[in-house]
Amino acid sequence: MNIEWKHPREILAHFMARVYRYGMTTTSGGNLSIKDEEGNLWITPAAIDKGDLTPEDIMCITPEGEIIGRHRPSSEYPFHQAIYGQRPDLKAVLHAHPTALVAFSIVRKVPDTRVIPQASAICGEVGYAPYALPGGKLLGEHIAQVFAEGFQCVLLENHGVVCGGSSMLETYHRFETLDFCARLLIQASSLGRTRVLNEEQLQIARTQKTDLPTFQVKKRSNREKELRTELSEMVRRAYDQQLMNSTEGTASVRVEGETFLITPTAKDRRYLNPEDIVRIEKGRREESPLLPSRATLLHQTLYQQHPHIQAIMSAQAPYSTAFAISETEFDTRTIPESYLVLRDIPVLPYGSQYQDPERIAQTISKDCPVILLQNDALLTTGTSLLEAYDRVEVADFTARSLIQALPLGELVAMEEDRLEELRHAFLK
Ligand SMILES: [Zn+2]
């Protein structure tokens, strides 16, 4: 199902539910709108439970100013209109008060999206609109003025955030990615200095090619079909657990030999289906409308050099990634389960997943199944998809505990003799 083919009423009800379920608005806050090709403004209603919105609740304001629908339109609709007035290229606007972005707005700082390449690519630089009374004409003028400068995401002083895009899907991706970025920066700030990427480094990810020579699929084995379902379900699960976000996160699974299945690039992880997965065979991709992940060469190198690896995941799990953008060590020698499942987690320099897959392949081993890629993501391997997934979960729980321990006192790692005892008892 392609959500963009639906009526604006259905698109707005769907995305309002998605914003609410992802924990990015309260039931009374947040409003979304779409400007259609006939000039109508479709918008969520005022004072209706956002957790339970139906397409029939959506309001319409015609180009003549007539209001159609069973409720009142959102009280913040004047600024939606002001934005569309300034930016005819925008077809959808999303406003909400997610806690991390509100935190930035009340200390009057803008999140720096250059900490991870996809946040910088999707959201760009974030604009800043000075305070004005919510629902008032002046607020609309302030926000529209910043959008007129070309920003796609604007932080509202002591209030929240507004994102725009050429579709509601694009707008939602900007919003969710920016919220993720804000949460990441907050977690990382308790770890110490945060590393920001420069323009040259950001270009590495942007210019990464995903294209490979193609081949035509003659048949698909039952094992492949089974693995396609398993892989797409695992990615959706990672998304629902907030271990991946809609625009980032790759997973692959070996079918046999040098044949593996990998998730596509530029496809919302929430909507991933078995048919979207791309088969790779000896450096070639199957003919498919979707291109394989930009990490395909890395996964291929890992499968070639490590026969024991059956599945690989890279995920921007929020707490592990906070370590990836800071200089602080991710110490797994603190909890027995973490050390058993993850072992030590080395950090590899930014860009190595594209420019130096060999180096990653040399670092990964049976004794080193997980690595952290600087300013990028956590990479886990496993002898099954579930094992690779479990390692993402355990890593993120561990990282979260380490961060939560910071205000409590000094972190005490396990003593060497206890680690030795652990290795002796469980590890081969
Ligand atoms: Zn608001």
C-alpha cells in the first residue's frame, strides 16, 4: 500500500496516529495539514483526541475560506496558511511538541543535524522562529518568514517545531529524524563532548553509490521466501521498538554461499514488505525497482570473509548511537549479560563502512560480533537474524543503563578476575 495515493483525510489521520504512537505528541497537541492540488487546506481538528482520530474528523478550508467538516480546524491553522503562502513548493506541514525538541526550544538552541549524515541530509540546517502567541497572526508571520529563507524544519521559541515537505511522508520523515537527532544530542551531552561532522565527511554518505550490475531472478526458493518475511518483520519490529528509525537502519540475512537478502535504501522501515527486500548474488543485485542499502558492499565483504555470520544489522539505536557521536567509551564490562552477548565493542572511524569495509571485516570475529561506527550506527552480526537483533537490543539497553548511571555516581566496571570467571564459564 502506498499511503500517498490516499485521500488527504486518510493521510492526515494515519500520520497523526503515527506521531502519537511514536510518543511525539500529547493527545491535545500537534497538528498536521496538506495543501492539495485544488488549493484546499486539509487540517487536523482542534480539541479532538489525537490518539483516536478518524478520516471523518479532518477539516477542510477551501481557497474561498469556507470551512467544511464536523469540528473546528486546529487553532494553529493560521500559521499553516502563512507557510503555504510563502512556500508554494511545500504540500504538507507538521507541527508538534515532542519533548526533546521542546527542550531545545526552551533553552533557545537549535539541534545540530551534522552529528549524523542522514539527519543533515533529510532535515538540513534547522531554522529558528522567535516567540509569539500560539494561534495568533504574528506567530504565523514569524514562522513563515523563516520558511521563506528556505529552511525545511523550524524550531519555535518556547514552543515546539514545524516541518514542511513536498508530501506528508517526506514531512513526517523530517520530523521523526529531527526528533531522533534532538534525543541523541541530549543523551550524548551527558557523556561529554559531541563530535560534529564537517562538510567533506557528510559528502561521503551523500555520494555513496548503491548501484550494482543486475541479474534477472529465475526462481526463488522457499527458504528465500521465508527469509524475506522474517527480515521485513524483524526490521518493523526494530522500528516499533525504536531501535531503528523510518529513514535509517539496514538488515541482511544469508540465503546460502555468497547469496544474501538485504533491505532497500530510501524505503520507510515501518512499511517494509517481503517484496521490497533485494537479493544480492556475487556482487550483483536482482532487477528490482528498489536499490539495495548503501551498506551492501560492507555486508558482502562480511559474508565472504566470515562463514559463521548468517545475519547483519546496522541500527541507529538511540543510546548506542549517543556513544557513537561522543568520545566516551562504551564499556560493556559492567554487566555480565552485556559482556557475554556483546563482548568489547570497538569504535571504527566515520566513513569506514563505505570506504574501508576490509577494516571492518578484519575487526569483526566470533569474539567481536559488534562494533560501533563513529557518527553513524551500531553494527551487529549473528549466526541468525534473531541473534543479530538481540545484540542490537542488548547493546541499547546497556548503553541506556550506562547513561542512566551517570547522575547516580561513579560507574564501577567488573573486576578482571570476575570477567575471567565469566569467560571461563560461558565463552568458548
Ligand atoms: Zn503548538
